Amino acid sequence: MSEQGMHLLKKYFSDFTEEQERQFALLDGLYGEWNEKINVISRKDIESLYEKHILHSLAIAAIFDFSQAQGLKILDVGTGGGFPGLPLAIMFPNVSFTLVDSIGKKLKVVNAVSEGIGLKNLVTRHTRMEELKGESFDFVVSRAVAPLKDLWKWSKHLIIKDRKIPDFKNGMIFLKGGDLAAEISESRLRPHIWDISTIYEEPWFSEKYILYVPA
């Protein structure tokens, strides 16, 4: 599976270092092993780990090149099994990632996978977003864990209002799917939206989007 998965990743990202290839290739076995103990990915989705979780997470990297700045700090809200934060941490080894979730057993899996592949730029926090006080980040990322208005309310005070990478101010980046019109309207935000199906050709990415709200 990891060989097929790596072929899929390299279809869209061609400049992995040997270390990144090694780390991405190890994810299949580690997630498969840990998912048997602690179910953080549905049984049917574990077979599509590289498409539905890793490649999906890396859609953010297709738009936002975090390697263009030194010392970036990124917060992943409601990370679950480590998405999108863990694949992004592999992709951007010089960026500091903090992965937050309120469910400790999910973070146990994230920590085990991170340790298993030798990630040095990722830490986890077992807490709720509302309890993160006195900390600041350049970007907040998240994958469909709550409505847009709630994610913005919980996160906006944590974002340093600055520009660290060309073309984009610091802000929030969300992976979401389906009809988002009502959710966006309710949030009263005006996010920039990218259709992921214009980045990846696999049918699963139909109606999957990246939303970006500058701070």
C-alpha cells in the first residue's frame, strides 16, 4: 500500500527529499498498526490513507509554501489522527507545528506515529481550543472539525497579524467539503476558496475545498 501511496503523492509533489520519502512511506504501516488499537481513522478509509488523509492534507501545501519563511509556527485545531498537521510537518521540516485535540487517545496515536518517523518539528497539546491562552501562531489549519464561525471565534486571537510568506497574510486555512454557502454566510466571513478538484484529478476530491481567511 505504501508503494502505491508514494506513487500517488509523487504524482503531484516531485521534490521530496530522501528523508521525506522515508517518512511518508512509513505512515501506512504505523497508522495501520495503531488504528487496530485506537480507531482514529474509519476502517474503510485506512485503505485509502494516502488519498483521503495524506494527499488531502497536502492540498494546503499546493497553495501555501510555508518553506518561504523562517520560524513559522502553525496550529492544527482538532487534529484527530494528525491531519492536516502531521503530513504538513513532514512537508515543511523547518516549520513548527502544534497539534491540538480534546481527545487524548487520538493524540497518543499522533505522538506514536510522529516518534516512529522521527519528526522533530511537531508537538501535541491535549486541550480544548478555548483554553489556549497567551500563545500565538502564524497560521491556524483545520480539517472540518467545526463550523467556520466557531473556528474563527476560537482562533482569531491566537494569530499574529503579519505577513510571513509572499502573497498571503497570516491567517486561518480550512479543509472543508460539500455545499458551504450557508456556513460561509452564517460566519459573516469572506474566505478565499480553492476547489481541490482543480489541484488533484482523483474523483474523491470533488466538492472538497480549501478556505483561507486572512487575520
